[in-house]
Amino acid sequence: MTVSFDPRKIADTLYSGQFCPMFIDGKWVAAQSGEVLEVSDPASGRKIATVPRGAGADVDAAVSAARRAFAGAWSKYTPYDRQEVLLRIADLFEKNWERLCVSDTLDMGLPIARTLGNKRRVIGMLRFYAGQATALHGDYIENSVSQSMITFTTREPVGVVGAIIPWNAPTAASVWKIAPALATGCTVVLKPSEDAPLTPLLIAQLMQEAGLPDGVVNVVTGTGAEAGARLAEHPDVNKIVFTGSTATGQAIARAGVGNLKRITLELGGKSPMIICKDADIAKAIPIAAMAVYAHSGQICIAGSRLFVAREIHDEFLHGLAQFAQSLKLGHGLDPDTELGPLINARQTGKVEGYIASGRAEGAELITGGARALGAGLEGGNFLQPAVFGNVTDAMTIAREEIFGPVISAMPFDTLDEVVTRANATPYGLAAGIFTRDLGTAHKMAKRIKAGSVWVNMYHAIDPAVPFGGLKMSGYGKEGGVEHLQAYLDTKAVWIQTE
Ligand code: NAI
Ligand code: MG
């Protein structure tokens, strides 16, 4: 995506070290404790803002506001009214798209050329859910007990939804959680990641500008242990939608038992990328690389276990390493940056630990893996994109989610073998397959245990297509027909007519 404006000019108008309050009941507020969290630019380490360190009492206030709105002003909105609000929000996103992208870049480091490129997808998502608002319906059921009985179902919003998101895609994650809630008539308390809380606050401003009644959408900034945990256990929250690590997803599932919350979990992965011997190699290399390096590896669907047919293995890895070396690291606000930083020093250290473990366990580091320190990278959490060869299935780097720019490559000999190996993981989020053979594509897609299988492509997301994991990658779908159902309860009505 070409950048036709100066991102740094917008950056200066957005964040200059100021305090950015959170949004509860239509008001911009500090934490009740008065405490704050610092937010820094991961590409430079520079402090860019502070946000409230919201905790239990703030979450309670937000949930009360969401409950009042759910029972009050928002319940008066017809589906058409909700559709109009969503369309107004979409228009405001359109108008403010450059600011949203610059904010995401500052918040979590993603290159501006990449964030700008999500425009159609993110705004299209808002309009998709606007359309869904007027398409909700129950069923008429032919009663099999008696001809004098009429039976039908109604679909009703579940109520107050707690949305907890990670740092890696603040705009898209916020929209994917909030838009279906608004379409169905639910209200929301969003808890952004403490590592990237700024864009969700900007999004709350746009929601307010769109005329959403007070309390329909609330954004509480704070840590996972304080604000997140309270939201997950809150007795008056009906549903939690969560994206993040598997360990936190398990904690949220446990916390939800108290009032039997409805829970959707989009968790981690260790997705296989399978390059068959008949693959179009030139096409597959950049896609397999960016399947991991996009978001500097901090992406749940990262295709981080790369299985390459032995016949083409060396050629493929050579091309992959060259591609990795060609990627331009830099500050996300520079229009030609292809790879940004990792979110913070802790995550960078964690990824470096995995790189050390790969070496210690006998894998060959073909390229990358070191800190990138050159001009313009000072103070940032930059790692050179890495490719490991000679990896075995048992190595830590082949089993655990690294969440960094690290590809673990392994040869395979037969399709049966690679399917078995690809499925030998506790995760099941996504998979990639490159082949020119339609039969191979269908057979493999059927046998791979993953929520999404991309053939001769990767990464595509569409609100009309269900997305979500199997096994330890979570449960519930975002997108597709199942998505809105998860924000609705079904009621059966029986009427005796005689
Ligand atoms: P996390 O899963 O702990 O955090 C995600 C969100 O959950 C944040 O908003 C956080 O504040 C919140 N949270 C944390 N603990 C919570 C709790 N007990 N109850 C309710 N909410 C809670 O991920 P984190 O700490 O940011 O990163 C740790 C590791 O998790 C990463 O190194 C990465 O490996 C993995 N991860 C995977 C993601 C994925 O999409 N697959 C996304 C984020 C992290
Ligand atoms: Mg955490």
C-alpha cells in the first residue's frame, strides 16, 4: 500500500506524552485509584502516553453502565437503528482511517503500509455487521404435538459482553468484538491489552461521535491480572469474547464458571505451512515468509512450522532466507518499512530465548535471529527475521508458540507423513498448503485438523467466513453464520390456539 501522507505529522497530533482517559458510561475518566500505566512506542522505546490503570472498581462501574444501557436506551433501538449507528461508525472509520492506522503503528509497531492496507477489510467488517443487524430472525416450527399449538423461536441479545483483546491488531480486534455486539443489541466492556491500549480509546471516541448511547460501549484500560480478571469473573457479564494466549484463555474459562458465561476463545497456534513438491515455489516463498513475519511473528495464525517436500527443500530454504534478508526493518511510521518491532522487551527476550533453545537443541540458524541495531532502530525491540533448518518435530521451536519472527523448517517425504506430523500438536488454529494438484489440495484440507486451511494463499480473513480454532486453539467462531449466534440466546414460544 502506498502511503500518500506524512504519518509522522499525524503521530505528533495524536500522542505527545499526554494522559488518555478511559471511556465508561459515555464519560472520559481516570482510574478510581488514580493510577496510570505508561504506554511506549515499541519501535523507539519513547513514552508516548499514559492511560488509567483500571481495576476491579472501574470494571464494575463499566459493567453497571453496560447493564443500564442494555436494559435502557439501547433496548429501544430497532435493528434499523442499530444498523444506522454501525454505518455511521463505518463512515467515521473511513474519515479517520489514517489516524487509526498511525495510532496502531505507534501502539504496537506494525508498519503503516500494512495497517493502511487493512482498510477495506476492517471497514467492510463494520458494514457487514451493519447488514446483519436487520437479518436476525427466529424460526417458525411446525408443531408435531398438536395442530392447535404454534411454536416459534426468537433470538435475543445475550446481554453484557466482556471483550478482552491482545496487542497485536488493536483496530481489527476491537471491531471484530464490538461490531457483532452492536448488530445483535448487546452492550460491551472492552479491555484492551496493557501493551496497546491507545487505538481502542480512539475507536471509543468514534463510537461516541457516531451517537451511540452512553454505556453501550465502554473501554477499560488496565492489566490482565486486575481489569481483565475482574471482567472475566464478573457475575453480571453474560459473555466473554477473548483473543490471546492459551494459558489466559484457560484462566478466563475457569473464571467464567461462576455465572456460566458464554465464552468464545481465539487462542494460540503452531500452524503448519506445507509446501508440496509440485508447489509454485516463487509464489509460495513470500507467502510462507509473511505467514510468520507479518506482525513480526506476533500473530495467532503464524504458519511457523514449515514442512517442505524433500525434493525442493534446499532450494526453498535458500529462497526463503534470501527473502527474509531482503525485508526492510524500521519504524512503522516510515512508509517503506516492511517489518516493525516486537511489542516490548519482555516479548523480545522471550523470542530470543526460543532462538537460543533452537540452537542448543541442534537446529541450524540459517538466517536472522539477532537483534537488529542499525540506524533508526535505536531503542526499539527489533529482531532480524529468522529461519531455522534441520528442525525436528520434538524440538521446542517446533512445538511451542514463539510469537516472534522465527520459522522452523523441516523436510518431509510423503503426504501421509506430513499430515500426521502437521496434526501432532495440541493446537489447531490454521494451516497452509501449497500444491498445484487439486486432488492433493482437497485431500489434505480434509485431513488437517485446523479451523482455517488456506491453499496456495494464507492470512485471508472475511467476516462472512468463520474463523476460529480447534483443540487448544480455542472454541467458537468469529465471522460466518456462527458468529452472531454466539451473541444471541434462543427462546422458544408455544401458543395454544384453541
Ligand atoms: P495474554 O493472553 O495474557 O493477554 C491477552 C489479553 O488478556 C490482554 O488484554 C491481557 O491484559 C488479558 N489478560 C491477561 N491475563 C488475564 C486474566 N487472568 N484474565 C483476563 N484477562 C487477562 O497475552 P500476553 O501476556 O499479552 O502475551 C503472553 C504470550 O501469549 C505471548 O508471548 C504470546 O506467546 C501469547 N499470545 C498469543 C496470542 C495469540 O493471538 N495467539 C495473542 C497474545 C499473546
Ligand atoms: Mg499476560
